[in-house]
Amino acid sequence: MTHDRETDRRRGSDLQRVAAATALSAALYVVVALCEPAVTSHAHRHAALLGYTTAIAGLFGVYGALLREMQHVRSPAATRLGFAAPLLFQLAWLAIPPRLSIDVLSYIADGYLWRLGLNPYTHASREIAATSYAAGLAAYGWRPVHNISPYGPLWMLIELAVTRHTISLSTSIVLMKALALSANAMIAATVFATVDRGSDGPPLATMLYWWNPLVIMECAAEGHNDAVMVLLVMLGLSSITRHRPVRGIMGMAAAVVVKYLPALFGGPVLVYLWRTSDRRRFARTMIIAAPLVIVLAVRAYAPLWAGHDTFRGVHIAGMPTFGPGTSGAVFRVVASAVGSARAAKYLALGSAAFLLAVVAASSRRVHGRETLFGACATVALAYVLVAAPRYWSWYVVMPAALLAVSPTRANIALILVLTACAALVAPWDIVRVAGAVDWPLESWATTVVGVWIPLLLWMAIRRRPTWTGLGPISCFAGNDS
């Protein structure tokens, strides 16, 4: 009887703590939502930035405290509330137009281009600037600045489907954001399913991704298409490690034709399949998967194919320039010595060589499901923190999801710093657009805070074997290494 009362008391205490975290987070999200539009106001900018920064610090403080609590929670009601609260936060964000980025609006502009009979692979969304439709987009903060689309054809077809079958601009915005929210929820579910249910890993791993304020803000609030890409990657990797290789390869291929970054994961995936199956099964998998991938690519590209111009947007977006990120900072230094054209050429070759080296080194360490996710996380971090032509806050959603399936001390620390720094720098671009800072100041400040602080932590973690979060992962389901 005494034991039962103690158990009930502890469960009640768990529920109270999670409820308090939910209430406090909700209040802080309200502060963020109020401060975001005010940062562009000359009269209220400083107060808004202070309020935003304070609220973000509070959200990550609550997030960190909740992660610590989830390792000891035994109350089913507290666990259910912990899973439900982020969904409620994200549903609330659906009612608020995107404030920190115009990407959702440019997705819709690309769809409108197609309705006009123009291919977004050969015509930039800014070409509709003089139309009444653009005036409607401008009311939500859209600016005609984006070039031809750098996205894969599967995402382009999604853009076309949303804009073709919606009756108003506001509905299109909500549908785009709802798509990102749905993908985000499925990512969390995939993280949960990937971790061994017999351990304490699933709730902690799921919360590590699902409660993350940066993930909530960039997916549900801003509606970035990275959520769809990350979902397909996670489903693909999960299927591969659950001995469904053809299905997994198709998932990875679908991710590539949303955004091209997951193509870098091909090396670790192939090494995993080679080392975890006999040669006959590996050959059979490749023979079946290869034509299916080709069919997927052909079907996706067919409606939009424009010859070599189909990839011109990717080429333009991938050219090194001065801007936020390690690559942009290096470009600035090299360009001052050899000129912009030669600097861009050297840096493009150097970044490609660096990524290939990282992919090769990471692939060599793949011998089971634990190291497969770890290798993909390493490649994603190398791209975001070092090689990306330009850094944006939402890029960290991919490594955050890959690291979350292994809730080690190192990975938790890295996710906290990586995403907190990204959230802090997220409004700086609209501050620049408002004329408060110039491009060099935004670029250097974003690079130092958003990129180099997490990069230094990552390097420190990898130098300490007892802290490394990319080694064996004990909370994975099964063990095939």
C-alpha cells in the first residue's frame, strides 16, 4: 500500500512538471509570436529583439529541463502530455503567417508561375512581381528576390498541387505549413519507432526532436520544405535498418528529388547494405531498386524537364559567395586575395573535395544501424557547418533529426547548442531587410553565433572519445552490427 501511494505521488509529480513545462512554453511561444513582426519596426526593434532572445533562451531552458526529466518520468499521463503538447504548439502556429522567412510564399509563387504556363526551372518567381497575385503575396511580406528554383521535381509537383487546388492565398499558406507540420509529426514518430521500445530511449529520443523549439518554429511556423526531405530520409534509413532495403532506397531517392542534399548519404547507405547482407542479397537489392529509382526520377522530372536548365537553379544556389556560413567567410578572405571569380572556383572545388572526404571517411565506419545514422549525421553536420554555400537556420533540422535517434549526452548537448544558436540568429535576416544592419554584419554575426559556436562544440566532442555521440547506440532496436 505504501509503495502504491509513493508510485502515485511520483506520477502526480511527473505530470505536474510536464504540465508546468507545457504552460511555460506556451507563454514563451506567445512572446515569440508577438516579437517576430515587431523586429522590423524602428520604434520597437530593440525591445522586440530583447523579448525574442529572452523567450528563445527560456524555451530552450524549458526544453533542456524537460529532457532531463524525461529520463526519469514513469507517469503514462505525463508522457502522453509530453507527446501532445508540441502538436498543440504547432497547430497554434498554423494560424500565424510566416514571419522570419519568405520561402513558403516563394513556393506558392513557383506554383503560380506554372499556372501561367511558365516553368519554375527556367523562370524565377520574381518575374511575377508586377502581377496582382504578387501584390497579395507582398501583403504577407513576400519580396521578389528568389531566382529560378533549386529544388527537386517532387517538391515542385507538391507546390503545383497545392496552388492548383486551393481557392485563396491564405489557404495555400496554411496548406503549405500544414504539410510541414504533418511531416514533422511523422519524423517524430519515425524516431520513436527506430529506438528500442524496451529501453528508456523512445520517449527521450522523441522529445529530443519533437519538443525542440527550433524544429517547431522552422517547420510549423515557417513551413520549410526541409521537413518533407527529412521525413523521407528518416523513413528510408529506418526501412533499410529494418531489412526492407528496396523500400528504404526508394525513400532515400524520393528525398533526393525533394532537395538534393540526401544524395550525400548514398555512400553510408551502400556500405551498410554491403556489410549487413550477403553478396547475393546485395546484388538482388540493387537489381530491383535501380530500375525503380530510375522510374521515380523519370516520372518526377517529366512534367518539368527543361534539359540542362533543369539543374541551373541548383548550380546558381551552389555557387560560393560571401554570406552566412563557413564557406561564405572563407570566400570573403580568398576573394580579397585572388578575386571573386577565382575564389568561387577554388572554393567550389574545395567544398566538393571536403564533402567527398567526409562521406568516404564516415562510410568506412559504417558496420551496423547505429553507425549508419551516425555517419549520415556526420555528413549533414559537415555540410551545414562547413561546406554549405550559405547557412540558414532551418538547415539544422536534418542533423537534429539524425542525432535524435541516439540520445547520448554528447548528442543532446550538440542538438541543444546547434538548434539554440540557429533560433537566436533566425530573425537577423529580416532585421537586415528592415535596414537596421547591413549584409556584412548579418553574415559575420550569423556565422559566429549560428555556425562556429556549434562547430567548435562538435569538434571538441569528437576529440573526446568518452563524449562521442556517433559511436555505438545502445537504445536502437536490435543489434545487427
